[in-house]
Amino acid sequence: MTYKRDESAGYLTNWAGRLFVRAIERRLAGGSAGPMPVFFALADGGTMSQTALARWASVEQPTMANTLNRMERDKLIERTPDPSDRRSALIGLTRLGRQRAGEALASAQDVNALALEGFKPAERDVLFALLHRIARNLDADAQESAPPALPVSKPRTSRRS
């Protein structure tokens, strides 16, 4: 049996995803695309716990912990005690982090426009509908094969002035 990469939805979406990341990172002047989920989650000035960020970004806790540690080292986030849970901290973007979040969003928009260049509006609609269907199918499979989830509280967000 021969594996045909050009006929594999998994291979092609993974390859396209890697190319998106590389194109975004080129536009970030040496920055990494790793913090982008955190940037997008907190760009509105809100705060979230590490657990909520990991859930929002669909990554494991250790991955989010490493990302947040690097971002804190680079002065992109700050942690403040959670007033409703003394064991937890709320994460928010610093001024530098908000600036970088804006740059990351602009880079992502630029790369998305580049990737969709020459697509007619109807083709874009079909592409997005198909990608959403793929995501729903795979998410449903993940839910079916996952152990029963514990009840989860709604992620805490707040606005900083």
C-alpha cells in the first residue's frame, strides 16, 4: 500500500499549518508564533488562569506552563493573584505583550490574506465550511475517545483598566 501525501487531508493540512507558522514568524521579526494563542486570548485586555488558557488554546497544561514561563521571562505577561482562588494566578498581557499581540494579529491577517489570494468569495466560503466540518469530525472523535470529563467552571475573565 502506497501513502499518497497529495491525497492525505492530514498531511496537507499539517503542511499548510507549518507553512502558515513559518510565514507568520518571518513577519514577526525574529519572534515565535508559540505565544499567539495567549496573545489572541488576552488581546482584549482581560485575564485568564493558566488552566483556562490551556483549555482555550487546546493544549496540555505543561505546554501552556512552558509558553507562559517564556512569555513572563520576555516580559510579555504578568501574573496577579486570583482574588477568588488564592492558589491560582490570573495572567494578563503587559504593555509590551499587548504591542506584540497587535503585531501577531497583523501578521496572521497578512498571512491569511496571502494564503487566500486569488480565491473567489464562494471558494473561500467552501474552504471554511470544509475546514469547519473536518474540525467538528475530529473534535467529535476526540470527545468519544476521551475519558469522562470532570465538570469545568467557566473560564474567569476580567477587564483591567
